[in-house]
Amino acid sequence: METYCDIIKAIGGGAEKPTHIMYRANLSWTVMQGYIKSLEGQGLVSAQDDDGKRLYQLTEKGFGLLKQYLSIKEDLRLVPEDNAYL
């Protein structure tokens, strides 16, 4: 679950390109691709092609999940209340 949330946080934080997501989530290329496909299948992430390059963004459902995740972390006092993801 943490890995999925790391990817969602990376995309929500502005990473659109696959390599940027990969580095922010600290994943290998192959592993990241599997997670991204799963997130796309669940309707949390959408992909679009821009001049032959694949870019990812969160769907409304993905932003909702990110909000819930960050809210839980705040309730547990694991992150400061003013986060840059929303």
C-alpha cells in the first residue's frame, strides 16, 4: 500500500513523466510500470500521450484517495498539517 501511495503522492506533487515518478517514489522502472498499470486499472491515474511521451496525472478519484491518505497521516501526526500535495 505504501508503494501505491508513494506513486500517488509523486504524481499529486507534480511528477508527470515516468522517470520523475520513478525517482520520487524510489522504484525501479519495471516495478513502477506494474504499479502504474494497476493504478490506471483502478481509475486512480490517467495517462496521455504528448508528442510521443507518456504523461500521468491523478484522476478525481486519485486526488480523493490522496486526500484521505494525507488526512490519516495527519491524524496520526506523521506529517505536518500544511502539505504541498493538495
